[in-house]
Amino acid sequence: MEETNISEKDGKKAARAAKKEQKRLEKEQKKRKKQEKQRRLLFPADKKGRHVMHFMNVLRVIFYPIHALIFPFKLHGYKKVGKGAYIYVCNHYGLLDVFFPAHTTWEGVHFIAKEEVMHAPVLGYVARRVGVIGAARDGSDVRSIMDSLKVLKNGEKIVIFPEGTRNRKPGDEFLPFHGGAAMLAIKSRTPVIPLVICDRPRPFRRVHVMIGEPMELSDYYGRKLTPEEYGEADKLLENRLYELRDEFRASRREKGAEKR
């Protein structure tokens, strides 16, 4: 009799736990549906052919002066990007790096970020409003690739940080680049804008940002490429970032020598 009672109690306990878990899953599903409804991906062009994100422009007006005051910077090179689809490829030190490509245009720019960002309480809301594309950390997210291609086909801009996470390592070396930027550029035949942050940003210390001329990976267009060939194309982009930084530092050394 006692064993029967224990068994019934265990059964009821398991049923309550299952019901609780079901409610949790339903709540999570409703939350995901609400977030998906808030998510913006494609932004139509206006009469001038510009893809404007009005919410992003509000954020620009509010945060540009604050950013420039606390983290002063100077852009060099190709700093006025025209209309149409481009892929920015940039090294990555921190969250505020998003401002540098956004300073080159008043059009909207889509950032590719880790999927967790999309579901953060405040940051996730902002990310969904400005068309951030969530991606799995291991790069296996087919949906993020398809979304990126849709955005580029629509004539919009994407920013990719190939290091995948913030570089906290001492020294000048970038973190190993993850593949993907070259593949998107080749499949969509979109020019790549190499952008390199030459110094690690620090409060109240000017950081210099070099922006290179758009690169066309046209040698790879119209071919069935192997993973090794995509890796080769990604290496070209990585090398270009190093070259731009070296060019800037050499120029600064020359100017310093002239002053002496």
C-alpha cells in the first residue's frame, strides 16, 4: 500500500514537472514569435535609391557625439561609401566598433552578430529593429547565409567581423579569421570594403581607422569553388587589412621623421 502511494506521488510530481516544462516552452515560443515579428531584414529603397534605416539614424544622431567625445577617432581613405550593396570586413576590438562603418554612410548597414545578441533584453530589441543578422558561432547557420544574400541582393550593406569575437589578445595580430565573407562576396558578386582599426580603442585617445577602396573578388566569379579556394579568397581580405594598417603606420612614421 505504501509503495502504491509513493508511486502515485512520483507520478503526480512528474506530471506537474511536465506541465511546468510545457508552459515554459509555450512561453518561450510566444516570445520567439514576438521577436520574429519585431525583426526587420529588408529595408526598401527610397526615391533616391537609398536604403535608409530611420531608427538607426536616430541612434546615430544620439550616439555619434558621445562616441566621438569619449572615443575620438579619425577615418582615413575611402570614407564616403556610395549607394548600393557592399560588404564591410573589419577587425574587432569592442562593441563600439560598429560605429566606424556606420560613419561612412547615412544608409542603413546590417551587422552580422552572434545569435545570442538577438535575444538579449534591450540590445536584442535594438538589433532586431536595425536589421542585425543573427549567426551561429560555428558558422553553420544556413539561415544567416540566406538572409545575408537576400540583403545584398536587395542592394543593402552588410558588416562582418571575421574574427568572430572581440580581440582581447595583446599585440597586433588579429584573431584567426572565420570563413564566410569571401563566400558572400563571390556568390552575390558584391564589392568588399576592407576597414581596419589601427589601434586598440581607449577612452579619450584618438584611434585611426583606415578604409580601403572596394575590392572585387572577380577572379572567383562564375566558378565552382572548393573550400580551399574560398579560404584563399578570405586570406586575401585578411592580408588587405594588414596592408592597410601597415600603410597607415608607415605614413605616420614618415610624417614624424619630417617634423624632426
